[in-house]
Amino acid sequence: MTRVYDDDLVPAFATRAIHAGQRPEPLAGAIMTPVYLTSTYVQDALGHNKGYEYARGKNPTREALERNVAALEGGRHGFAFSSGMGSVDSIMKLFRAGDHIVCGENLYGGVFRLFDKLLQHFGLSFSWVDTRDPQVIADAMQPNTRLVFVETPSNPLMRLCDLRAAADIAHRHDALLLVDNTFASPFFQRPLELGADIIYHSTTKYLNGHSDMIGGMVVVNDDSLAERLQFILNAAGAVPGPFDSWLALRGTKTLHLRMPRHDANGRQIAGWLAERLGEERVIYPGLPSHPQHALAKSQMSGFGGMISVELGTKEKANEVLTRCRLFSLAESLGGVESLISHPASMTHASVDPERRARLGITEGLIRLSCGVEDVGDLLADLEHAFHVV
Ligand SMILES: *Cc1c(COP(=O)(O)O)cnc(C)c1O
């Protein structure tokens, strides 16, 4: 069980980012949490240990990360996993055959693949609905619905879900609300404070922020939910290694420095794109033209660096993607360096073409992850790349 230390719950986010979950190392007082490269721990006598028995269950480096991210999310318990997908797979083990789950139709492509290709064969059933409209969520609830699962803003269409309304609907039906908080990060959005029961992250993205590891995090407040998650974590074993945990922990310490810059660059680039191409072609929750801009302002404190742009055809998309020099053509997002991608053939290739088209993930859609470089240089790169459209 990895409960946050009581004195980690200081009010200021920046202080939590640097200190929450961190204690000087007991042997020499090292200020940095060491990478505890060990599989097991020596015990004093039968039944007497220092709180650590075997590293699948608990590792001090991982624990420092878990406490840190839990405090950032305003939650009491954090659990680190080997990837964002490992987090989702483990969360789903809270449920059993016969249970029904209401999902946002625009959940991350890998989540759709996990549910549609694997977990439905274990007796779980899923309804895929447009979670922009709370009434649509309410209408999808069944007597056996145990979970409402949303992602906001969603990837890559930046669709929002009203988290207060979704929590209300879930709870009226004795179901839990699970939120993918990867895009906003706890710096801009804290779903637990808006009523969610479980949040998860792909730590790979903004939390780590340096594109050098794969990881996932789950945070909850409820003690019995935490106990069940700790059991699943140890029983199923989708845990990260200590070095990946340490890299993520190094990342979270500067989250509050990086996110405002991602946000500033994102706003400026979205504004430039809207002027250049017309605001109807640019999808960014921070633009007043975004249909859910008001909701974005009410549940997020910033909009981040993710922008999608509709270019009409795959040929135009390809031309822009290959003309970029600073924006690198790659999957993933949330790192300090700017990336650009083509969701239909990259992150969402596992979603069949007909479903992609229905969702609006067209062949002409490109996605930008604005990094923290100089915005003038980023704009010059885009000026060159968009010259052809
Ligand atoms: C990347 C991502 C995931 C999956 O996480 P991995 O760490 O790649 O397993 C889930 N949700 C969102 C929004 C993501 O961007």
C-alpha cells in the first residue's frame, strides 16, 4: 500500500512536484532517491522485515514515484505500472465476467484494441458512446454497468467530457468513473477533485516528459479500491523496473516548469494555424472556436501542447509531415521535443478504417505535440512545412 505521506499534502503544486514522496536516503542521506536495483530484501527473522519482501510487490524507487504522482493528482494512493496499457489491463481486473463498461468512443486506440480484441472474450461487455454529451452516457448505463471510462481531452480529436456530470451519472448507478488524464496532466486537470474514482496516466507522456521510458500510473482515493489494486499489481505483476521509475520521477519534478511552456507554445501555434488555415480546421480546446471551450475553461487550468489539424487528404498530410524539420515525425507526445504524426496510419492504425472514419480520424488529420523549444523556431518550421497547403 503506497499511501502519500501526510506532510506531502502541502497546497502548492510546485512544492509537491519536487518534494512529495521524497525522503533522504537512510544510509548516506543522498538527496536523490536511489535506483534500488534489487529483486529481494533481506529479512531480520521470520515475519520480520523492513516493509519490503520481494520487488514485484514493492520497490522504494517505484514507491517514491507513486507517492509523488498521487500527491500531484490530489489522491491518497498511487500505483506504478509498466506502461499506460499495463495500467488499464490491471484496472480491468477489478471487474468480472458479466460486468458492463461504458466507454468513450474516442478512447486511446490501444485501449479499444485491448477491449475489443482481448477482454471481451473474458465476458466483459463494452458500450462505445460519445462522452461529450452526459445524456448519452446516462442512456448507456445498464443494471450491470460497473464502470464509466472516459478520456478528456481525447486523442487525437480533443473531445472533452464533463467530469462532474460523468461522476454524478456513474455514482447514481453505483459505478466507478475512470479517467485517462494523460493529455492534460495533473498540472492542468485533477479529475479526482471533480469526482472521479480512478485516474490513470501513460507516464510515458507529459509526466516523464523526456521520451526516454514507457510507464503507467494509477491513482485513487478510496482505501478498499487501493487494497484491491495493490493485490492486482502484485498478483499480475505488470510493474515498472526501478530505473524507469526513477526516470519518471526525474520528470515529474519539472512538470510545473514544462507544462506552462507546452501550453504557451500550444496556444500560440494553434492561433497561428487557425489564422493560416481557418479555425474550423484546427482542433485545440484553448481556441474560442472549440465547441467545448467553455467546459475546457471550467475543468482545466490550461490546454497544453496537443493540437490536431485537418488537411483534407493523406497526400497533403504527408507533404506537411515530411517538410517539417524541427517537428519530428513520430508517435507519442508530451516530451520536451516537438513531434508531429498521422493518427490514421500511426497511433490509430489498430482501429479499423470504417470506425476511424465514423469518429472523424480522417486520412487528412495530423497531430502536433508542441514541445518546449523556442516558439519562433517552431513557427518558422511550420511556416516552411505548411507552405504547400
Ligand atoms: C500513450 C497513451 C496511452 C497508452 O500508454 P502506453 O504508455 O503507451 O502504454 C493511453 N492513453 C493515452 C491518452 C495515451 O496517449
